[in-house]
Amino acid sequence: MIADRAYRPPRPTNAQRIVWPDRFGTRFTVMVDVEEEFDWDAPPNARNRATTAMAAFPDAHRRFAERGVGLTCMVDHPIATDPRSVAILARVIEDPRSEIGAQLHSWVTPPFEVGTGDTSSFAGNLPAAVEAAKLETLTSEIIAAFGVRPRVYRAGRYGIGPNSFDLLRRLGYKIDSSVRSAYDYRAKGGPDFGMADAQAYRVQGIVEMPLTTVFTGHARRGGARLYRALGGIPKGQGVFARTGLLSRIALTPEDMPIEAALEAVAVAAGEGLRLLNLSFHSPSLVPGHTPYVRDAADLKRFHGWWTTMLDEFDRRGIRNASLDEILRALA
């Protein structure tokens, strides 16, 4: 049974939702969780700080830069304190469309006053003073490493909490992207975004830009409520997906087939979603570090996914938005 004391971001009012200016058009952004390597099937461990996969990051950035696409690099503590990784990313942000953001993996970020069990690895579950101290440490390390103050944040494991927005505002952040719309992490002790949609909104002085999830299929109008109800029926969600009635599609190459993602883009564009927020994890750039890229064939599919997706954006006239362009539109 799932405990129901999980954090749920309050549903935004219409006044809180972002109304993008006409000149902004329909855009997409790519945020990369730039992080250490670890065993995704094991509990979080403070000793996992290896960053060898960063050797593949320059080539990945080149692939995007050649298409005019910037990367918002959500850097965590092991990356920000590793000189080799810092040198790689310093070259990446010479590209004016790319930028450094922050990602808090609480289990590898000092101070370590509390345990690193599964629940406390969601930073939003920590006492406010501990979450604040970890955020301050991470922010300071990023400033020291790159000479820039990060403006965008993501909680590792999407672990935003009731104190997070106020803490971010105090540290000068402008955008959060911790909400993974239509996903529910209560079973692991995390937040519940099961009823959250993909539209951006303002909350406590911060703009929330959820990662984009789209419901597709003949029953997609049922959306999050229907999908959640199906979760209470054995194999309900799988049956609806296999029969083309309802699928939950996140815009990421990680465990999401390109055909499904293209259909999701068509639905999102047709329903008027103005900013699509795509993502991936930097360790997926080298086989063997994530469940999504286990071998060379997986890596080839990963890069092919992006080529096909960027071609589709070009065909639809959906342009990339850098963080600067997003902030100017918000202003």
C-alpha cells in the first residue's frame, strides 16, 4: 500500500499559468541531468562519485550545437567538484545557447547530517535547514567552478518538496524543472506528480517548467485521471497502452520509442502546448551506466532518436529555446 503523505505541488490557478507571447511561437528545450555514475537498481550511495562518462559529453554537445540546439546542463555536486568535468563543461558553455544549471543529488552533496536512505534521497523530504544547506553548498560549488550563478534547478529523483521553491528563490534561481508531469513517486517515498500537467506556471516567485509528458491514444481525453484509475487495475495501464487507448509518453529517448514520442509531439502541438521540455541523463552517453543504454546498439538508437526528433521539430517549425530566450519571453 502506498503511503499518502507525499508532497503534491498545488495545482496552479489560471492566473499562475504562463501565457507565452505570440512571438515566442512553439518551442522546445533540452535539459541534461549531468551527473555521476551509479547503479540504478541499488539504494543511493554517497560513495558513487565517478564521472567517466563525461568523456562523451563534448561529442554529444557537438551533435546538438550543429543543429542550433542548446543544452541546459543540470550539474550536480560530483560534476561541479571534478576538475575534468568542469573543464569539459566550460567549453560547452562557450556555446551561447548552452548554460549551466543545478541538480541536487542530496546523497552525494554535503552536509551529511542525515541518513542517505531511499526516502531522504528525495531532497524535498529533508528538514528545511538541511535541504537549504545542501542547496547552498551545490550553488556555491557551481559558482566557484564556472564563474556563473545557476538560474535553473532540478531536484534529483524529481524530489521537490514544500520548502524547495522558497529556498530556490532566496538563492536567486528563476526556474525549477523538478516536476515530472503525470508521474507518481509515492511508492519510493517521493512526490506525487500524477495529476500535474505539462504547462509552465509561476509559484512563490519561481517559474515551474515541468518535464513534458503527453497522453496519447483514443482515450487520451481521460488523461491523468484515467491513467491513475487504471493503475488500480491489474495490468490496466498496459492493456490500454497495447490496444492504443491510452499511453503516457515522456519526451525523452530513455525507454521511450521514437514512434511514441513523435505521436506525443503531434498531440502536444495540436493541443497548444507552447514549450516542450525534453531531457536525458549524461551517463546514458556511454553504454553500461544507465538502464537505457546498455550496449552499442542502444547508444546508436539513442543518437538516432535525437536525429529523428530534431528533424520532426524542423518539419513542424518548432524551434529550440535557450534559457536566455525563455527568460526574455517570461519577462
